[in-house]
Amino acid sequence: MARRLYCQIVPMALGLTFLLGGCEGPTQAPPSKEVQAGAGAQSQPPPPPSNPKIKEIMARVGGPGPQSLQNSLVAAVKAEQPAWEEIQGGAKEYARLAAEMGGLEPIKGSSASWKELTKAFADSTADLDKAALAKEKDKVGETLAKLGGSCMGCHRQHRIMAPPGGRAASPGG
């Protein structure tokens, strides 16, 4: 019994001594904070360029969740009795924000392409606004579907896309 206890205690004591630094030998100081910061900064790529205003507009018009104009308008127009005041207000804001996009600078792609695509986007949202004012439920639904399907055409040319299987550090707008 004593021998078994000895065989258990001695290895544990030696292990603790080693872990607590009881064994003498060459030691190396941990790297300084400057070295740590420098090494981390070198290993991470710089974030992609971003236009915060584009990012803000895109989050409002087409971001995830029910707070985006696209999602809230789609839900509102699907109702048996659409809330036209809500739809008209959302469509008006959508058109205003889309028109504002054309005056901004893209983070990627040509200015000519940006002007062409943002004009088409603004024209579609103007059609949405007109249909909402006229309370044309089918036309509002069709225009929202068109807008929802138009995103990738512009994003492919003017947005820094995430690599396959991952998310970009900053989508850039």
C-alpha cells in the first residue's frame, strides 16, 4: 500500500515541480507586446475598402431581418388587406435611398457600370413608389420581386465578395 502511494505521489510531485518552474535550466522570456502586436498585424490581411454610406443604405434596403425595406414591404404586400400607408412610406424611402446610391463612389468596379446599375435600381424603386401610391398590389409585388432578384448583378461588379465557404472581414457595402 505504501509503495503504491509512493508511486503515485512522487510522479505528481515531480510534475508539479516542473510545472511550477522548480527545475533549473535555460528559460526564455515571453515575447514583448510590441513583438506580439507586430506578428499579429503581419499575419492578418488589411480589411477590404468600404464605403460606409453604401453599407448603411444596403443594410436598410436589403439587409437581413424584417427591418429591411425589401423584407418588410414583401411581407406587407402579401397581407390580405395591405397596410397602404406603411407600404407607401417604405416605397418612398426605398426610392430615395436608391437614388442617393447613384451619387456615391463604388469601392470596386468602373464608375460607368456603377452609374448604369444604380440608375436601373433607382428606376425600379421609382416604379415601386408609383405602384404603392396607386395601391396596385400586384405591381408592387412584381416590382419587389424584380428588385430582390437584381442584387447580385451589381454586387458581382461592385462589392468585395466573401471567398467561397467564408465571410469577408468587411463586406464593404
